[in-house]
Amino acid sequence: MACGIAAALRQRGYDVGVFKPAETGCPPAADGTMRPADAARLKFFAECRLDLSAICPYSFLEPLAPSVAADREGKPIDVERLVRCHDAVASRHDITLIEGAGGLLVPITPTLTFADLAARMQVPIVVVVGSRLGAINHALLTMRYARFVRLEVLGYVVNLLASQSDLATETNSAVLADWLGAPLGVVPHLGEVTETPAERHRFAELFSARLQIDALLVRP
């Protein structure tokens, strides 16, 4: 989702920064370091010139919650370092997109979640709803919790996860609109994603057509 938004913003002429506080499930590179594939893809679609280490300060091997992966590798995450790294990225770009991992209440440290980090950095959020059975519960819980802890919520986006629909995906959007109001957009199944200029153009065109991009252009 963030890749498509980044491509659409870049097509509009914005200098787009991207930030992934922590990524897990990273395969080791030839030199033994972890390569954060999601952060690398964000960098490509945003045409961000920063090094991956600036975009993603923490990378871990095992596909676990960041706090768990960090504990198992003996590499605790420093929240103040995350804030400094984000601020460094944001200061060099017109707009910066932050991609979480797993949901608002996924722990980054034993005492801090992604929701807490968003509050600490005073950034607004967009909730991405993967449209499947159970999506309504997930979306309502997430939106209500975000508002309960006074996060600024720009809205939600419905993401279709498969090319073939079922009864849940056919009815989710209407139910969500009844409970939450209209979404910022509905993104169709994207299929296999490649890191090519043609794919970046496809994403920019599709997300510009399907999302209310202007609603994301908040100013400090």
C-alpha cells in the first residue's frame, strides 16, 4: 500500500521519503547483514535516494514481532534512535510515509507498540484493511482504538487481497462504509509486483485513480 501511495505522490512531483522503523523476516545478504526487502521496495517506488540503513534502522532475521525478534537476537530497539532516524528522513523530503508492521498494537519494544510510536512522533495514520472474512472486526477495533488513544486518523483504505472475490469481500466495503464512513479508496488485487519503472508507473496511475491522495497531504 505504501509503495503505491509513494509512487502516486512521486508522480505528482513530491520528493517522497519513506521510513520503516523495523522489519523482521529479513534474509541475510552475502555479507551477513539483514536485507529488509519491504524497505527496499519502498525505496524503489518512492525513488528515495537514502541508504536502506536510514530508511529501516532495525532489521531482524526471524518473522516475529519486532520486540520478540530483537530480544531473540540480543539487539534491543532504541526508541529515541527511531525518532531521530525518522526526523532525519522527514527533514530531507516534502512528505514522508511510515510503514508499520502487523498492526497498531504490535510491540516494537516490551513497553512500546506501533501506536505508541505514532503518538511519540506525532504523525497521523491511515488504516489499511485487508478485505477478507474478519476484516470488519479488525477495522472497527483498530479505528476505535486509534481514536481512543487520540491518534490522528486520516481514514482507512480497503485492500483487496485476491483476484477472485467471495461473499465476505463483496460485502465488506458496504458494511465498513456504514460504520466508518466512506474509505479513502479501494485498491484492487495488485498481482505479482516487480521493481521496474513500468511497475512504478502502473502503481502511480492506479493509486492516483483509486485513492484520495490529497487527503494524505497533511502539513505539520
